[in-house]
Amino acid sequence: NGFAYIPHPEIVIIVLNEFRQRLSKSLAIASRSLPVVQSDERLQPLLNHLSHAYIGQNYSVQKNVGKISLEQIDSLAVKSYPPCMRQLHKAIRDNHHLRHGGRMQYGLFLKGIGLTLEQALQFWKSEFIRGKVDPDKFDKLYAYNIRHSFGKEGKRTDYTPFSCMKIILSNPPSQGDYHGCPFRHSDIELLKQKLQTYKIPPAGITQILDLVKGMHYQLACQKYFELTHNIDEVGFSLTHPNQYFIESQKLLNSSRDIKREPSQPDNSQWSQGSQATRGMSTSISKPTSQVSSADMDGLEELLSEGYI
């Protein structure tokens, strides 16, 4: 019943061992109850879906709606897009067309980062027209789907951007598609070449590919975030492409604030230090609201019947 002094770096080992013991005990108890639970037809579908469920923030409502201009998208794609969305953005710029899977994934992401319905229509229409799609044909065949994703048509459901789990587990891309998760759906050699074009250092590419080979796709994306933002640790668990974008913008904006501070008049060195500390603290803040994602079945059915 005494006290022991523990070095701070070793506290995590004690907490981890305690957690492992409690988890092991709870799993043993749960395994004994599983046959009874599985016999209940009402609970079986819930259990089957549990491992695929996403219960994080849905990013359907953003404070910066309308604050992002279409002129900013190209630079944002390089600085703050996760690889899955950066890949889609390059595809639409290069080919001026995306199949329905890509339009769903990228369109809802753009909605989540703050594009308005009017901006989304302008963005997609301008690209498709450059791809030789007649303006009237776009209005008839594609504009409805965009308005539908914003909840302005059909059953008026306000659809939410795809989570990492949904992108990884559903609707894998086929030849000619650009949607999906590059860490999950790309060939290792192609992924390596893509990371090289993103100027990831060789040691970083090796770390990412090791995570991919171990099927730790979201951890691979977190490592990509660390390498492209020059930080040692992300400080959050990555579960959503829009989360990646928000955290990137927080980090980049806080870095700019810190760099501007020396030119600001201050009365003492202490005030400068405290401001820098406040600036850095904002870079590791995380969204905390927990909202279930909307059912995407209706939108998938609608777009899967659309034009390729």
C-alpha cells in the first residue's frame, strides 16, 4: 500500500497492461454470452454489421460553408487532401470525367469541406464540358444527382461524406475507376510510384508500405499525414477523409500564425512565448461531436443507375 515513482514514458506501459487484462476478462465473459445473443434474430443483423459501423462525426455540416472558393481547390488538394481525394481530384482535372463511384466519393467530400450546391454544380459542369459533355446533357443527366446528394431532390436526405471504413470496405474500384482507398486498392508498386511523385522520402515510403502490407490502411494514411506535414505524431486517430482535411488546415493555419507572431509588437518575451503555446495547442485540437452517418443506400442506388 505504498507509492512508487514511475518515469512518465513508462506510464503508458502500465496503462496498456491494465487495459489488456480488463479487455481479456471482458472478452471471456462476452464469449460465454455470445451463443444466447446469436440465437436472437433481432440482434444477429446488428452483430454482423457492428465491425463495419462508423459512429464518428459525419461532417455533413461545416462552419466554413461557402468560405472555400473554387480557385482554392487545386492548392488545397496538394496541401490538405488525403491521398484518396487527391487521386480523385487529379483524375477529374486530367480526364474531365469521373464514373459514378468517383463522383459519389469526391462530391460528398467537397460538400463536407464547405462547397455550396451552386459551387458544386459549377465545378462539375465546367469539368464535364471540358470533357466534351454538352451543357444540356449535363443538366439533364448529372445535375440532378448533385442536387440529390445535397438533399434537394428525391427523398431530400442530406447525405454525408464517406468515412475511411466505408471507402475501404465497400464498392472496390474496377478498371477506369479512381475511387476507393489507394492504400487498400492500389498495387504496391503503383502505390510506391505515387508516393514518390508526392515527394515522400524513401524511408517514409518504406514505413507506409510496411503498414499497407500489414493491412493497416488508416495507419498508413496517418503516416502519410505526418510525413507531408513534417510532424512526429498526428495526435488523433484518423477515421475520415474530411477529418484529415480539417486537421491539416488547423495545423497549417496555426503554423502560419506562429510565424507571424515575431512581427507583432509585444511587451515581453513571456507574452510571445504564451501566444506561441496557444497557437500550437490549436493544432492538436480534435472534433469531439459524435454523430451517426446517414444511410447511403438510396444515393448509391440512384448513382449506380446513372450514366458512365
